[in-house]
Amino acid sequence: MIHNFNAGPSILPKEVFQQASEAILNFNNSGLSILEIGHRTPLFEDVMHEARSLVKELMQLDDDHEVLFLHGGATTQFMQVPMNLLNENEVAAYTETGTWANKAIKEAKLFGHVEVVGSSKDNNYTSMPADMVVPPTAAYLHITSNETIAGTQWHQLPYDCGVPLVADMSSDILSRVLDFNKFDLIYAGAQKNMGAAGVNLVVINNNILGKIERTIPTILDYRNHIKEASMLNTPPVFAVYVAMLTLRWLKAQGGVAAIEQINNAKADLLYSTLEKIPFINLPVAVNSRSKMNVVFTMQHEEQEKAFIQLCKDNGMYGVKGHRSVGGFRISLYNALQMESVEAMVSLLNDFAKKQG
């Protein structure tokens, strides 16, 4: 059996693979492939409508929040957010929590002033900031809800920061119950919890738009995408379809609350196992540990090499840590089954016994 712990693109539900593969040959008994249908035909318009509706339902969004499916992934949003929300003479508040937050900060500085209001740089990004002072005049506060590389996650979210709240949720979107209406803008690449690579989800409160003095290029103005219901230009048709199937699957599991219980159980099992192995180091502070990306190292390089080989021999993929930090990273996204976590735990325990 294959166990997929890749950090992204990552595991998807088996039924989504089956349905998507059938649609490549014959979409909805139309005789056409999903890859060749017109995006402005009823065939695909129904897909886009259902995908957007499912997001609104699963997040329990109010009428002020719009749902978009856009090109460019989260990386494009690093610049599209400040382009739409930050004037040159204004300040945006950012938290500095790791690789992805730092990339967002770099792009925001191209459009206005950035004030880092909370940082975990001093402890090598092994926790989320404990204290923040957000200027009440800030255009918005930006957080990265889950740092995929560092293995950290916000568990106490700054809902009451006093300014519009923006979040990059690429690696924990729809994995836990949050008050999504408290966020004024959410963006997330689909390829971890919500589908295949190639499309980006944006959830935006209409009330924060239209306050920018600069001229925004047509394709980068959120208002234009809202007006055209994510069909301003040709959308990534197949990626949107896979996202729709994944959202259907999530709803069938019982929604976000149900998947959160499963995710908590997977994370608790893995962390409790790792804590008992004396030669394993868990660098992240307990109150900041990610339930999506579990990172750890071993005492000796020889142990790490041996365990990587053991994982390969047992069909476990994607366990190596990011090249910038090394060690291991076990990703526990929504579609990962508990049996895969149990198999990893069994392998870890057997390896620990052999290490003495």
C-alpha cells in the first residue's frame, strides 16, 4: 500500500481521482472531455457555481463575502492583496512567522509600508508570536495561518485585531472550524486540502474593496473577478472541477467540523508517538504545533538516512523535510486516512526499537 505524506501537491480522496479521470474521457455523459469543454457553456458554468456555493456552505459565509477561483496560486496573492488593499502612504501590519510569511512581506513592500507586528524569527520560527500590537490605522493585518515548512500553526487567531484581517490559509484551509466571517480576505492554493494544483481560492469581504488610489490592472482587480463570477478570463477548468469534487467529498464526510475531529486524532497519534522516542527532536513549541505538517529531526544523520530508506521500502512518500530545514515533515491533510498515520506510527516504533 502507498502512503502519501507529500506537503503539496498532496493526497486527494480516491473517489475524486476516479471521478476526475472519468471526466477526462467523458464529462457528464456529454461525449466531451472536461479538458475541452467551453468555460462559458452551461456544462462548466454549473461546475463553477457549485464550487463557489460549496465554499460558502462549508465556511458558513455571510452575504458580504464573495468566493473566487483564480489563477496564480497563493504566490500571486502576495502581491495582489496589497495592490488591492494598501495605498502607498499607508501601513500594512504583517506577522513574520516563516518562509511563506516572509515572501508575503517582501511583495507588500512594493506597494506601501509594512510594519512587522509579531515575529518568531528570533526562535527560528518554532512558534507563533505571543504578543502583537497592531496599529489601529493599519490597512489590514496579514497572517499565515499555517507555515508548511516550519510546521507551525496559529491556534489563537487574532480575530479582534481592530483592522481588516487577511490570511494565507494555503496549507490548512477547511481543515478546522474557524469563524471565517471574521476574515476580510482569505486566500489558499488548492493543492493541499482542496484539490489539484492550478487554482487559488480567494474569499473576500466586499466592504474592503474600492479604497485604493492607484489604478489596478484589470486582471488583478478583485472587483472585476467578483463582477464576472470568476469568469473574467478563462479559468483553470480542470483544477476548478477537481476542487469542486473535493469540496463535495468534504461535505459528504460531514463538513469541516467532522474533518477537524479526524485531523485532531491523526495529529494527536503522531505527536504522542514522536514524543516517546528519545532520539527524536520536535522543534516546534507545543502550543504552536501544526496539525497539518508535523516536523521533526533525529539525533544522528545516520538515523535519518536509515529512516528515509525504511520509508521508501514501505511505500511512504514525501517524508523528507523541506530542503531549507532538513529533517522530516509528515503532512496530515484532510484526505490522508488514519490507516496511513497508523502505518507511520508502527514504522516509527519498530525503528525506535531497533535503535535500542
